[in-house]
Amino acid sequence: MSICTLEELTELLRETLGDDEEINLDGDIRDVPLSELGFDSLAKLELAASLRHRYGVIVPDGVIETLLTPADTLAWVNGEIAVVA
């Protein structure tokens, strides 16, 4: 299985948030807090479900709360993909 790229993660973030025009996911959002991107606890759970569906990684509830930025999310997901592979 290939790694998750920032572009792929951004696509999942867009799918999770829907068409909220107030949220700007363009550019390098790697270090922008997910909370500033519009992610509350429910949105993070939806993101976890999307990551499971697309990459086969299960994000435990305790872990999802520690993923504060897209960079954190990429590092964790790609670490899990490497373990599964």
C-alpha cells in the first residue's frame, strides 16, 4: 500500500468538511491546526472513518485527539501503513 500524501489527505479533509466556503484548504496546510480548518471532535471521527476506508488503518479514539495538524495526521497514518505493509 502506498503512503498518504498531503494532497490525498487534503482531499479527505475536503470530503469530510463538505462545501464550507469559509474554510481554505489551498496551499500548504501541513502545520495549520485542524481546529482552525474547521475540525471539531465529530469531524475528526468522520476523518478517522475515511482513513480507515481508504487506507485500512484504524485510528483509535485516544489517538484521533492527539492528531492536531495535517502533518501529525500524515505522520501517524503513514507510520500505520508501514506497519500493515
